[in-house]
Amino acid sequence: MKRQVPGLAHLSRDSRPEIPDGVFLVRVDGAQFRWHLQKPFYVLRLSILEPNQLAGQPIVGRLYCTQKALWKLGWFLRDFLYDPELLAHEQVDEKALPGLCGVVKISHTMVNGISLINLDGFAPASQWEELSPTPRSTISPSPSAEARR
């Protein structure tokens, strides 16, 4: 059955706001292992929690599982407070990842004309306040604003 959806043709692939490079407080929404002969990897689906103006926006990135890249997977798991017992037994349980929170630093790169997200760094969620690009301190009015009153 065909269904008419007015306005659909006017949407572009880039209708979602572009997530800028930066540091974000995120929650893991899902993870899935993908086997590839040269570079097996995990696809991570993250949701931005902070900054508030981007809250709810998705970030999708890869963490490779090659011998040279395992340090980054371990960094992610430790900083997002993954179960230390599973980590000690070298086990990644995809069902244990959703709900974990932490800080991620992202950047974008172009590969064959496609914008991909790099997961450049991680930190525990407890460090968000010090890593946040916009501190939550109250902004006092400038001296010139006080003089006009």
C-alpha cells in the first residue's frame, strides 16, 4: 500500500542539526559488535545528555577491536564504569552497556565524501563539570549594565 506523506520530499538527509566537534556528556543507548576481517569493531549509539541545547541528539561511532586499538576500547569501558569483573575476564556484554554514562570528545572526518564521527577521548561522568565547555556558574551582569539601572 502506498501512502502519501506531504512534505517528505522537502526533507534533506541533513535535516538533523549537525553535532559540532566537542565534549559531551552522553549515555550509551546501544552497542553492537560487527565482525570485519581486518578491523572488527563495536558500533556505539550514544545520546547527548549535556549540553542541554543538544540533549537527545544521537552520536554514532565505532570503537575498533584490533590489537592496536584495544587500549581505546578499554579506556571507554573503564571511564563509563563498565563492570570491572567482566573487564577483568576480558568480556564485553553488549546488554550491560546501555545506560552507562560518561564524557566523550568527538571530531568529524570526511572519508569518501561521508562525514564520520571519531570518538577521540573519554572521561567519567563525574568529571563533566570540569570538562564542560560551558560551566554552570551564574553569570553576573556586566558593570556597564549595572550603571544603566
